[in-house]
Amino acid sequence: MDTFDPEQALRDVVTAFRRRSERWENALNDTDQRDFVDQVAVVCGWAPASTSPTLLAALNDPSGPYDLASPQIELLPEATRQAELLSSAIATLDGAEALDGAEADHERRVAAAMTVIGSLPRHHNITSESSWGAACREMWERVEQILAAQPVQVRQRVFDALVVPGQDRDGLSMFIRVLLSGGGLNGAVWLDRLGGQAWLGFGRWSTSLVSFTRESLQAEHLAGRSHPAALATWRRTRIERAYSLMGEYDLAMWPLVNVGEQWADRAVADIEAMPEGRRSGWQTLLAHCLLGADKARPTAAWQKSARVLLDAVGVDEFTERLDDWLPLVGLPRSLPLRMTTCCPGHVDDFPPRLADRHNVGVLWGLLWARAMCPPSEETLRSLGHIAERAARKVPGHGPSSPKLANVAVAVLVDTDHPAALAQLARLASRLTYKSTLRIVEKGLTKHAEALGIGREDVEEMALPGFGLPLADKLGDSSYEVEVRGVDAAVVWRNPDGKVVKAPPAQVRKDHGEELKELKATVADIGATLIGTRDRLEGLLRRDRAWTVEQWRERFLDHPLARTLARRLIWTVDGVACCWGSDALRTVDDTVFEPAGDATVRLWHPVDDPTTVLAWRDFLARHTITQPFKQAHREQYLLTDAERATGTYSNRFAAHIVRQHRLIALLSRRGWSHVRHRNDGASYQDPWLALPDWELRAVLHIAGIEDQGDDLMFDTMGTDQLVFLRGERTPVPLEEVPAVVLSEVMRDVDLFVAAAGVGNDPNWYDGGPQGRHRDYWSQNSFGDLSPPAQTRREVLAELIPRLAIADRCTFTDRFLEVRGDLHTYRIHCGSGNILIAPEDRYLCIIPDSAKAKQPEMYLPFEGDSRLGEIISKALLLAADKKIKDPVILRQLAR
């Protein structure tokens, strides 16, 4: 190896920084000062031991050969100190092997190695052809030699100090390679650190650890030591980074599932607590579960082997254990993880609900093995929850695990049990992920064909009753499950019959399993109610009819469905009726008895507009809160402008909406959609299938502004609404059935209102560069849309019943509230607020409106803006009592 000329290298450094000083009028900035000190230190520190003191003395001699500028002279003491430290560190590392493995000598060498590594010039300096560049090359070469020659104890500690996930430094790959080259290193510390990471991938340097990580895991495993979290990281790395170095041996290490997920932790703990023979049988079964995980369904050979393994562990024990683990699948992680996002040093939290793909492979086999055993309602309920959680979107990642959602649904489809059908029916109205939803729909169609009935009939017949009315005793306490709107709650009573907030401690202690089952049932009732409510509302745009017998069995007298159906208006052979008090009644309260051969449909106000007000009075008279707007439902009738345009409507064009909110609403209302990106590609517009009418509604949209990082459009502009027959044939709006037109228009109105920036108080400044300020103002305080008009009418009926009624008045668009400090104008559409008389905007985010809503009759559920406006009115009527500092600052202006 050539020896660099330290004197010339030092002269190059001094000259370069003197020129910089002259350029900056005899000054150096902070970065130049640090660089000058570092470069002087490394040149003098790496110079031969006989030369270094001479160089430093000449550098500090005013009459010496180096012409230093005054800023450089001021930095000489620090440069000298660092050079001497570096020279001493190099001398320590170049010394003889540690005598008798002295611990103190090892510590000195480790400290010296870190000093030397920290002093090295950056790699980009090596490319220079100057004497300084030659010096840099030699320094790096000598570090390789010095580190490789250190005792294993020293290399181990230096290695452990360098390999820190999320951290990076120049030349780290080389340091790792050199330190490993001498062999003998232990990976225990590295594996412990690795266990807190999503996967091995922290930049180029981490690729140097792939083989070492695998060898360390195997060595620890063979030595009887376990690193479950590190093994989990290694397995995730194999999947996410597609490393080919991982083989079947790595998959077979214990634990066979990745810890960090609640179900997996429980499974590992249960199996490890078993006697050796039983534990071995479970381990073999878990290993088999992974074998077919790359297939959609198990093969006959896989099932044959699985049957032998199930018999070995015992079918009863298998089902009991697995049924205990399954409710935990999809819950937040028990072990938080970090992950590198784009490059070293940029780390983020691994989403706690994102599924571990290795564990999904194990679950694939466990679920199909469970399908080979007798089903239970508990298992089938868990499968429904697993499908729902796995299909739920994780921000920035999409669904948690489409594969897991699909296998859970596929097992439900293959299970011949009423509870399986009930779960499929529930999922049909709850899932929005298209791939999984298609499996659900195919499964329901399969069951319908087997029974010789329609798909909708299967869904309605599969609706579970949950044993309602559900009431019982646990210990000395009694409970009753109450359905409240579209939710369910447990009412507890003590031995004296007094209502208490929670079951007594003794009940929790003695009846833990029963309480757990009750809680799961109540959660299922709530989820099923919401799904049934949504399906019923969706029927308003369908041409769906029932016989009286079907209607009574599936809706009016069904233990669960009747809590919704008896609050809705139906037409029986054209006669509108609703359950009032204890019987079916017409709008004038006449008791109505349907004929046995009559046909029943859901009532829609478009078909019977003259009785709308009478039905609203009926609801108020009987204090009926409808599960969704029906009597108060907005009617969207064809306008003259739409008759003129013929095949398209511009009623909701030119609105600005947030794409992520729009997509959520489209999914909820059953529209098909894709995310639009600003990449020049052509994307399909949102559309709604209307199979009963052989039509398709299409809402044209176009991107406005993207998010920058991934080109996903953040804001979109709405355009024409059209109806098509087939793929492309436009249908004149006058030919679209009035109910269908009204319902589709209502959907689009919901989209532009709920997803529009005009109803978002955070956009009061007009968004980016204020470009949408006029639009926001117009939509926040402009004319009322049909839903807002309905809301104003309902508020006009409700406000007089409140204690603040004397402080409230209505204008055409606003609810005006007189406080002690100001008068406030709350827009009945957006809920946004102006302070009168100057109409100064008052920003109150709904969460900051802390006033409690009074318990009062509402004619329908589902309008959160209605409750928000009432809360704001109560808050502002007592504005002197407001304590929120953000609101107070605005009021004081």
C-alpha cells in the first residue's frame, strides 16, 4: 500500500480552507469550521507516529511553512486535540493482542475503534485525485486492516455498537463486512434489536447482515435459546423482501407463528405449557398449516394429512383451543414495531392492525382445519369478525389482509350451518373490499340456488334472532339486552331490582365466560342491526316485494328485524301503514289488517307525496324514531334544466370534494369506484348498478390537486350525472323511474355535501393558497340543499322544546342563537357559524362543542349534523361558560 504524503495533504487542506475564508471576507461558516478541524485532525492523526508531532508543531508555529488565515488559527487548539486523540486511538489498535484477554484492554480498543471510525473522511472524498484524496483512500484501507486484526471480543462490541436499526453512517457496510470476516461473532444483541422491527431492511448496509442473521437465528435455536421476535422479523423479511436465503429450516423454528399478534401470543403460550407429547403434535399441525397457504383452497392431499394430525391432537381439544384464539385475530398488535419507510433514518410505526403475512399463512391452514370439524356458532361468529377486520383498510396500506378475509369468508361459504349463512348475510352489507365481497355474494348465490330461492331471500331468511328478547340471571344479578335504535346495550339490575351501571364484581369473578359470551352477542346484535338498517334503506331504490307471510316472518315479527321494521312505513297492496302502539295502522290511525294474498313493499315519499306531512305527524304522535329518513326523506324530482339537457344532470356538477372522503361514502352506499391518480392514466368514474331496472348510474369526476408524494388526487371536481343502459347507451332522464332518480340524486347530494370542502370547517381559509375560498364560503353559508331544508324543518320543530328556545330564531338559512357575548348564526346545512352582525367566522370543530345534547325525541336517526347543530346552539347560548381556549380566543377578537 502506498503511503500518503501527510505534509502535502495538510498543505492542500490549509490552502482549500484559506481560499474559502478569503471568499467569505476572512471568515468561515460553522460547517467549514467543523470540516477544517476534522480534516486537519485526520491528516495529522493518521500520519506516521514519528511525523504527526512535527506536523502539529509546524502548523501551530506562526513562522512555519503553513500560511493560515486568522479563522484557521483560532481553530488550531481543537484540531490539535482531536489529532492527538486519533493518533492515540490508532496506536492502541495497532498494539499487540490483549494480554490474557484483559477486559480493560478490550474497553480501550473498543473506544479507540469508535474514535477511528468516527474520524474517517466521507467516502466522496476518496474520488479526489489530490494528495488529500490519496490520504483518504489510505485511511479507509488501513481501517479495514486494523478492524480485521482486533480480538473477537473487541470486534463483537464494535459490531454491536454499529448495527442499530434506523441508524446509518458512511461505510457501514464495509465495517460490518470486515468485523464479520474474522468470524466468532455472536448475534444475540443484534437479534434482540431486530425483534422490534417490521423487517430487515434499513438501507444498503443491512443487506450485509442477511446471512449473519440467518446463521445467528439457527445457532441460537440449536443452542436452545429462543429469539421469537427476531425470528418473526426474519420471516416477515423473507416475505416482504423476497430473500431466497430463507429455507424450510427457518420456517420450522419454534415458535412456528410470529409473536406480536394477540392470537399468536396466546397460541404460543398455550402450546408451550403443554406436556412434551401434546406440544409436539401441535407443532407438527402448525407446520402443516403453512404447506398449502399459497393456494386459495386446500387440496385433497392436504386435507388427508390434516385429518391425521387433527386426530393426533384431538378434535375436541383443537376446536376448544382454536375457538379461544380466533376472537383475538385482527386485534391491535401486542408488540409494537418500527419500519424504515423510504431510506435509512426515516422510520415510522408499523400499523398495529396490519396483519403479519406469515401468521396469515398459518391461519389459512387453521381455518380450513377448523372447517373439517363440527361447526359452532362461536366459531362462525369469529370468522365473520375476522373477515371484517381483515378487509378493513389500514391508512396507507389498503386492507389489513385480503387473503385472510377471503379464506374466512370461503370457510363460511363451505359451512352448512344457519349461523354461517347469517354471517355471510351480515358481511354482504358490511364489507366494502370488492374481492372479499364477491366471494360473499357468490356464496349467498350458491346457497340460494341450493334452496331454490332468490339471493335476497337467503339474506333475509338468514337474519339471526339472537334469542331476543334476551334476559337472564347471573348469580344474584339479572340482565336484559335492550335494542336502542341501531345499537344494543345490556341493562343490569342488582338483587333489589335497581339498575346498576355494570355487573357486580362477584358476577365478573364467577361468570367470566358467560359475560364474555354476552358481550360478544351484544356486539353482534349491534353490527347486525347496522347491516340490516343499511340493507333496508338500500331497498328503497330496488323493486323488491314480499308476500304478507314473508313480510311478517322476516320483518314485522322477526325478533331482531322488527326493531327496525316496526318503525318504517310499508305499502300493502297500495295501502300505506306503519306499526303504531300495538297494531298496524294507516296514516289516520285506523287499525289495518292485511289480506293474506297481498303484496308488500317499502313506502317511498316520491310515490305518495300528498301524505308526507300526515305521516310525519303520525311519527310524532306515536314518538317513532325511524332508523333512517323515510317520511322525512328528500325528494329529488326532475327539473326543467334536466329535461332540457335530456340525458345528463348538472345539478351536482362543479363541486370540490376530498377524494378519500368521497371513496368512503361511495363504498358505504354501494357504488363501485377506483382511486384516481395524477399520472395521465384514464380511470373509471364511480358507478352504481341498478339491476332491477337494467340501468347504471355514473357520476363523472376529475382530479384537481394531488398529494404530491404518491400523485393520488386529494381534491376532485364533480361533473355530470348520467344513467346508462348496457355499457354506453345514455338513457333520457325522463325515462328513469322517479324513485330511482330521486335515490341516486340523494346519494350524489350526500357525496358533495359530506365529502365537499365547503362543509369542512378546516377549509375556511380556502385550502391551498386560498384558491377555494369563494367556493367554501358559498357552500358553507349559501342556499340550503334538500337535506339541509329537511334539517331546518326538523330543527324548527325541536328547538321550541329546549330551554334555550327564547334565545333562538330562524331565518331562511340560519338558526340564530343569542348568547351573552354575541349573537350567532348557525347554517342549517353546513353547521358552520357566523358571529353577527359583522358575520365573522367562528370555527368550532364538532369535537369541541362540548355541550351535552338533551334527551329528546328525534323523528329519524343517522343525521349527525342535526345533533351537531343542536350541540352548538346549546354551547353558544351559554357562551359565558365556554372554557375551550381556542373558542375563547375567537370570541374575544
